[in-house]
Amino acid sequence: MAGTTRVVWIAVLMLAGANGLVLWGAGTRESALRGKLAGLPAGLQGWVEGSVFEEGKVRNFGGDDVLSRGYERPSGERLWLYVGYWRRQREGQPIAFTPRLVLPEAEWKVVFSQVAWIGGGEGGPRIPVRQVVFERFNKRQAVTYWYVQGGGRVVTDWSVGRLAMIWDALRWGRSDVALVRLASPIRRGEAGAALEGQRRFAERIAPALAERLPG
């Protein structure tokens, strides 16, 4: 038992040390984008570029390359797209896998969460996205997000993504990651419609984003 405990503690310390090296950027190189995020489509299946609704914003997202853009439809629906790309993790910069980069402002609580799937058409890959409904007082907000790491790996879990990032840093010398986040207000309690609208939007924006990430 003592030997097993010692092995566990050694593994924990090694993981913590590796995590520290990643956060300090030691031994990792920058991975530049293949195309500018600003080149992502400003119009998609009835969505056109518009204003960003206030509740959709969060505190400092961070990222080396950032796109923050509002979309709206003639029906009055609004959506905020945020894409943040970290070429590598650095000391003093918000790490991509931080819950506060996904959560709205303070005092919002999670009332629903699920994993949905997008893509898969015409032989393309299916990728998971995390969908969450937040609530504060009498307001509700739908959020869909996912992370894209080296090699096109897609994750929706902060802890899994962080462990995978450490592995990429140690094996490949890279710690780049993109965070994609969609947010929209829920009107008249139509949470399901808001989440489905985000899922469809994600299906259309994901291929264009993949063309710009380093792979």
C-alpha cells in the first residue's frame, strides 16, 4: 500500500511539474494560424453581422488572435461568436482551459448542460460541442462552446483538454488551442430552440475555422 501511494504521489508531482512548464511556456513553440479569424463568414444561413448583446459578454477572454462578432436574424434572434486562439500558453496570460472564459459574468448558475454533435455530412468528421443554459434572476442565456487543439483534436471538457495540452507540450512541443464560444439570450423560455440554433450555426462555422487553424 505504501509503495502504491508513493507511486501515485510521484505521478501527481510529475504532472504538476509538467503543467507548470506548460503554463510558463517552457519548451513550447508558437503555432501560427493559417488564415485570419476576421475572415470567418460574416453571413451564414440567414445570420448577418450585427451588434453584441450585453449579457453575452464575459470578462477578459485573452488569446493571441481574437474574433468577437455579433450576428442577428430578421426575426430578432441574436448570437455572439467569440473565437480565441492561443499560439502557446504563457506565464501571466489566462490559460485557455479556465472556466471563467466560458461562464458569463458573476452570479450566473448552470441549469442545464449537454454534449451535442455537429458535422458528419459528406464524410466529414463529427465533433462534440458542449451546450449549457445559464440563469440569473429572470434572465437565461444559452452557450455552446468547444476547444480545438493540435492535430484538430476537439474537446469539451476543461480537465481533459488541460491534460491533452500537457501531453502535446511534452511530446510535440506545442500548447496551442482555440476556444470557440457561441452565446445568445433565451427568449420566452425557448431554451431548446436557442441551443438548436447554436448547434446549426456551429456546424456552418466549424469548417471555415478548421481551414484557419494550424492543424
